[in-house]
Amino acid sequence: MHQVERVQDLTEDELLARVVPRLPAGTGRVVGPGDDAAVVLAPDGRFVVTTDVLVQDRHFRLGWGTGADVGWRAVMQNLADVAAMGARPTAIVTSLVLPGDLEVAWVEDFADGIAQACRRHAVGAEGGDLSGGPVVMVAMTAHGDLDGRAPVRRDGARPGDRLCHAGVLGRAAAGLVVLESGGSHAPGAGDAVGAFLRPQPPVGAGAQAAVAGARAMMDVSDGLLRDAGRMARASGVVLDLSTQALAGDVAALEPLARTFGREAGDWVLTGGEDHGLLAVFGPDGPLPEGFRQIGAVAAGEPGVRVDGRSPSTTTSGWDHFAGR
């Protein structure tokens, strides 16, 4: 009978020897894993840096997917933040807390998920740290290069501009409902679960938006209403969303919403974890590939409106401490 190998059966060096060879090198690597710190190139003279945390039973459950799913998701949510600054992602480092009874195969699978996501966007996995703990915790930091451009911040929206989005809306929130219910064969359930476990942010669209003159931009991770509100307050403007522009997103989720007694419109407006890009462009000119207009920027008390009115939904998005 084959004995299951667990983290507690290996030393730290032995576990690293299983993980590190699975991770890709970036084109800017000078010193990679194995030394006290990594060294990577920063041709622009500046670099973008961001970090995110995933905690078992808070952000994911081991029974919902594979280790590779968690590794993929950790990478993609960080790359989306880099892209939201108008930068090109270049490198990630990962700190990983592991309980001793976790199977080594899960950790190897996790590393494979990191590698798959990094290779998708030519990003190097340049090291990190391991520690023991009661549950799996992933802390990942990503770097990016601005390629000589100014960073695109949240505070540049002005009245008369166009409010635009690249990516999907509401899919991951629907997938979370499916997973929490124990699964479903309802129409669209598989796609929704996939959107939650393996988000597909439009990473390359961030730099394209910067080149096209985006005035403000951010990653939609906590829901469209909540994140648009952050941009509105930073810019001192009203962001007015159009239900007509979002009708296709709502219609695509309607069959699944009916199955679970939910409102598809709430998923679109308040669901997070899709990691699309919310961006503001001037009133004229073509939009970069992948972006569509979903509203407009107006003057007034800073905040979000839907068709000129306060949102009717009772929730506004995900809050890490309120748990909603």
C-alpha cells in the first residue's frame, strides 16, 4: 500500500527541492532562488510592487479545487494589481505557511499552478519563504515594470470621461455560490466555478490602457460598486454605471441565478474576485482592445450611481473584515 507523504515527513530543504525546480525563471532574473534574496532587473529605474494574502477557509477550501488552482489564483490576483497600474508584470515571490499533515503532493501541485500562471504572462517565480502553521496561508508579492510610462492611478477621472471595463463581471461570485452549495449541474455552473478557482484577468490590457492614455485604473477585486466607489472618492467625481451596458453580463448569469434564488444583477454589481480592470478614458478616441464603456464620469458628491440613482442593491461588495 502506497504511503501518503506529508509535509511533516520532509525537512524544509527537502520540500524546497521538490518545489523550486517546478518554478519558471523570469527574463529579468539576475539571482534566483537559493540565495538570501533574489535579484531582478528594473530597466525602467522604477518598479511596481504589490502583495496579496490567501488564507485557507477564508479565501479558499482544500476540498473545492486543487493545489494548482490555489497557486494560479494567487498569481493572477497579484498580476491584476500590477496591470492596474499600467505596468507589465515581471516577477513574483511567495511565502507559504503549511500545516504538517498537508500532503506533499498538494504543495507540488500548488507550485505547478504558480508555474502555469507565470508562464502565461512571462513572469518569473523568483523565490520566497516556507513556514509551518495551523492552516495553509499564501502571501505573494508581485513586481512590474512601467516601461518608461507614468503609473496609472485611481485619482485621475474627470467629469465627461468614459468609464470602461475589461474582463468579466459576476462570474467568480456565481462560482462561489455553486461551490458553497456543494456543486450543481445548472447551466453555466462549470464556467462559474472555473472563474472563481482560476480567474483570467486581462493582464496585458493594463499596459495597453496606459499607452492609450487611461486617466485612472484599478483592479476590480472586491466588487464593481465597492471598487468604483474607491475610484470615485480618490478622483472626487461621480461614476455613473449604465444598466444597459451591463445587461449582457446580467443575462449571461440569469439561468444560474434562478437555480439558486439569487439576483444576477447583484453578482455583476457586487461580486468580486474576477479581477477585471476598471479604467477611465477621455471622452473621445478609440478604446484599447478588450475595453468597453460601462458608464460615465460626472461632477457631484463623490460616489457611485447606477443610471443616475443610488444603487438599489443592499450590499456593496466584499469586505475582508466584515466578511461580506
